[in-house]
Amino acid sequence: MRAREVALSQIRELWYTTLTDGELGVTASRDFAHKWFDEILDVYSSPLRRYHTMARFPGVVMPGHIEHMLLDVLPMVEHIVKRRAHMIFSIMLHDAIYNPTSKTNEADSNTLGKTILLLMGAPRTSINIVSRYIMATRHGLKQRRWFDERLIADMNLYALSLSEDRVLRDARNVRREYACYDDAEFMDGHDRFFTALLSRGFIYQTPFFKQFDSKLYDNIGFIRKNMRRSVVTARPSDKPT
């Protein structure tokens, strides 16, 4: 099987076991669970997406953002996750609605997540926990209150602590998603995003991820230094890298 097919098979099974292991308190048949997986996959497979995807595009080496969080990052922290099923569901849904021009993506994704849980008969406690986790991925927030909220926020940022080659590829793919903006607008917005992160006085909020602080700070400097070159080589008409 190709890498994309393997990843999707793993994520699909993870989705099903998450809905049926009892933690979320839902009642979902395999067919109903898979129906919703296919619906969510369709959203993440929009041709307008290049970074905020569920799985890599055919023939592409890099994993999608959701694939990376579920299959690469989650295994690193499973020993400290307090509510595993709630965490997996929230990771799956937190970027389901993604419009580069919108300021309510997380809130809209949260609404979709709550709708799915309601249709599956989840109790209010599970819906509220998932809602907190999804909303914790908003980049504009400062310190999150609960540990798993801080953890999912850190997991969401971990890609910025990877290799320089990887973060530049990610920057190019983010640029493709923001094709509706010209280069100057995109660079201004990207720079404001990094400035907001640095101005908090901290980036990672959990002890586990603080070990990656220095690499993340270095990468932010590296991306800023190479921003113009990254953007110029990331035209929306390019094939994904």
C-alpha cells in the first residue's frame, strides 16, 4: 500500500476505536462511524488545502497536519494524555473547517464536532471536554487552564520544531492555502503570527514539549529570515512538495 493509503487506514481505525471504546459515551455502529469519517476526509481533502490536511496527497512524502498529529506526535505523549479518546476526536476535528479568510475556523470546527457527538448520543460532559480541547488550538490564546488543553495546543505547534527543511516545506504549503492573498499580505500575516507567539513569553506550555523550545525559537528565526524566498517559490499553481 502507498503511504497515503496506509495512513488513512490507520486513522480510520483509530477513529472507529475512539468512538467505540466507551470513553466518549457514544453509540455508533461501524457503518455510522465510517460514514462520518468519509465526510470529514472529504473536508480535509479539499483541493484548496495543502498543509491543514488529514493525510498526504498522492505521491507526496510529507504527512498532512492531522496525520502528523495522530500518527507521529500522539504516540510521543500517550503516556501523559488524560483522556485519549477525547484528544483523538478533538485532533481529528480541530481543523475540519478551515478558511484562510475566516477568524472563526476553530469555533466552526467546534460546532461540527459537537454536532457529530450529539448525533452519536454523547453525554454533555464529553461534548464540553471536546469543545474545550478544540478551542484550545486557537493560536491567539495565552495560557490554557487544563493540562490536556495545553497539551493539544503544544501538539498543534510541534511541527514548528522539526527540521529546517520540513518547516520550509510547511511554509510553502501554507502559502498555497493562502493563495487568495498577495505576497506582501501573506508575509505580513505570517510575521504577525510569529510575533504573537513570541510575545506570550512562552510557546510550549507542557513540560514534555518544553524540551523542543530552543529548536522552535531557532526555526521561527530561520523561517523569518527565509520568508521571501519561501513565499516566492510557493505559488498556488505549483505542485505540492
